[in-house]
Amino acid sequence: MTTPITPATRAAADEQRARKLLSRVPLIDGHNDLPWALRDAGGMDLTTVDLAAPVSGMHTDLPRIAAGGLGAQFWSVYVPASLAGEAAVATTLEQIDLVHRMVQRYPGRLELAVTAADVRRIFAAGRVASLIGAEGGHSIASSMGTLRTLYALGVRYLTLTHNNNVPWADSATDEPQAGGLTGFGRAVVGEMQRLGMLVDLSHVSPGTMKDALDAAEAPVIFSHSSARALCDHPRNVPDAVLARLPGNGGLCMVTFVPDFVSPECAAWAAGLTADMRERGLDPWDFDIREQAAQERAAANPRPTATLAQVADHVEHVREVAGIEHVGLGGDFDGTFQLPDGLADVSRYPALIAELLGRGWTEDDCARLAGGNLLRVLAAAEDAARDLAQRRGPCTARIEDLDGR
């Protein structure tokens, strides 16, 4: 007697296929905030938190990384945009040091990666390739020397802004000042690409996106952004920008943050932001924001996003930009809420299974999972070799180019 194929059995079969696929190809996530979550929880001394065991209250630990088939991770060395100058630089260096120490503490599970070849080698050896991304141009304090130092320490992308403008680039969630990139901002993009550091356009305004793409001589990325056409949040990428990725060779890594995935969640969050501003609270202080969110939810229940909606964003980016220009950047441990079905880093196979169930081929899913990011990394390395032959290090100061 033939066992009937039900939606549940089909979904289980698709998830098994997804797990087998992720054992063969590296899933590379563009953004994880575990380093700041550890710092925030008092875990700068890594002996106080054992990542080799389940860690309560966080989305990420080594057992769940293994369960999720994660092959490589960009660890964010985020520091708050409220920090500036020496404080921002010093705290960024502390976060880079934390990632280095985290990798050294678990040598059988993690290994630092700085090239595409490193990622392939480390994945083949059964470890998780650990890359570093700096989240926000405030981390360099408008200093090319600091930018080069971060690269020397292993940083392989810089998000040009976080939630606030920097003196040389506009953020998506601040009032425009520069209209995009200033002259110094364009020089930062050029110096990053001369080094081989990826230009990350998550968090930046559409004007900054456009100016960066105009200036770029190598592929750019969005490390954790979704599609604005599906969810009209300023952190998401407009179709006009997605349509430019094939010409640039770049990549939009779709994020899982509910406010960027679900229009209902975005509307609820916009109401929360307005309410906080009326009360004189800083909507970008995440601890205060979450407390205010819990108070608001008591009278106005917070909506939820779903795994299927995340898959919708993945498919939309593919439709507009093409299969070679979409990836994943979950933002685990950088958000208090996550979509139903994507509660932590163990759940990547469920998303891949959803796409397989929608008719994606395994080759398509392999590109999404990590193949596209490996291509971008290799292209950035190739461009850097060419650019370094054509020009030396940029020594310009912001006052030289922007009159400040």
C-alpha cells in the first residue's frame, strides 16, 4: 500500500534535502550580533559563557550552529552609534578582540577566515569559517588609517552607517544631511575596495546606496536587508537599487527581522517609535525600546512575521536582481523578535526547505546559501589586487575633501 504524500511528509522530505545540501555547501550568514550580545550580558570574559552548550536567552551557540548547518558567519563587531571618535574606535577594537578570543577558545569548531579560499578550506575541515564585519562608519572615526587597521585585524566588511548619519554618509533612519555620500565618503568606498573590504549598504539611505554604486569598482553587499517593495521600511532595499546589483555584481542578503519582513510588524514598530519620541525616549536605545515595546504590547498585541514571508523576500530579490544576487543575513542576536519558524540559528534548513518546496533547485539554493557570497568575496579580492597596482593608500582627511 502506498503511503499518501501529505503536506507534512513533503515538508519533512524537503527539510531532509536541505540538511543534506548544507552538509555539502557552506551556508554563509551575512550578519550575527552575538559579540555584542555577549558583551551586553557581561560575557567579555568568555569563561563565563560556554558557547559549546546551549546558551539561554540568545539565538546563537555552537550546538544550534551545528544543527542549522551554518558553514560560515560574518560576526558583527557592532558598537552603538551613540559612541563617536576615540570611544567608537576603542569599543570596536574590543569587539574585534572578543571575536578573535571566541575563535581561539573553540579551535575545533571555529576558525578565522579572511578570504574566500579560507571559507572553503575551513568548511571542508568541518569548522565554521568566522569572518568579521564592522557595523557603522562611526567605527573608523573618519580616519583612513583606522579603516586600514580594521582591515589588518580581519574586518572584511564595513557597513557605511548604522541608525545615525556619519559626517560623510546618510543613514536610512536619520534626517538626510549629505544627500548620500560626501567626497570623503566616496574616498572611503574607494579605499575599502582598494583593500578588498566589502562595502556594506545595509542601514544606509537610498541616496547613499546610489552614490556608493556609482563609485564602486567592485561588488557591494547588503549584509542584512530585505525588499522594500514587500515591506516599506527604510532599512529595506528599493527595487531600483536591487535592479542595479547585476551590473555591479553585488548581493542583497535577506534578513529575518520581523519589522523589515512583515508590513504589519513594520506598522506596529512605527507606532512604537512615534510613541517613544512623544515621551522623549530614544527609539534607537534598544534596551529602552524593548521595554517600551513590552508596555505597548500589553494594550496593542505585537504582530508576528513568518518564515514564509522571509521566503517571499528572498524570491522577490531573486525576481528583481537575479539568482546570483541574493543571500541570507539573519541578524540573529541583533533583534528581540524573530519570525515564526526562524527562532534561532538552528532553523536555516527550514527556510531552505521552504524554497525547495516552492520549486527552487538545489543549485539555486546552493547559490543563495553561500555560493553567491563566495563569488563576491573572490571578486573583491581580485579587484583589490588590480586597484592596489593603480593607486596607493588614501591619506586624505575629511577636512581635506569636505571642508570640515
